[in-house]
Amino acid sequence: MNVMEVNEEAARERLRTENPEYRKWEEEHESLEQTLETFEVQRYLTPEQEVERKRVQKLKLAAKDRMMEIVRRSRSGHA
């Protein structure tokens, strides 16, 4: 890990304990990841399952974006 990665991980660790919003988005992200894993083990998806998989992927990305925004705000002192 380089210094930037270490600093970012330290910021995330601090936010996990101090910021309920960050914790909420991180839990949501993990839940969505688990949902996606259920799709990955299936050999074929129905069209409905494929639509749901894409929806979950978008929600997971949105959760990650919110987490990263909170990290950026905390670094600039606006958390």
C-alpha cells in the first residue's frame, strides 16, 4: 500500500466509528454486494433477474459514490 492508500484507509476507519451516515452507506454497499453475489452463482439469469442485477449494480455504485463524497468532505474539514 502506498501512503495515499494508507491515508484513505485511515480516513475510512475513522469515519466508520465517527460518522453514522458513512456507516449506513458502507452497510448498504456491503448488502448490495452480497445481493450481487447471489446473481453471480447462477449460470443463467432470466430477463427480470438481469434487470434486477443491473439495478442493484447501480445502487451499489451510488452507495460507493456517497461514501467517497463523505471521505472527501472529511478531508476538507466539511464532514
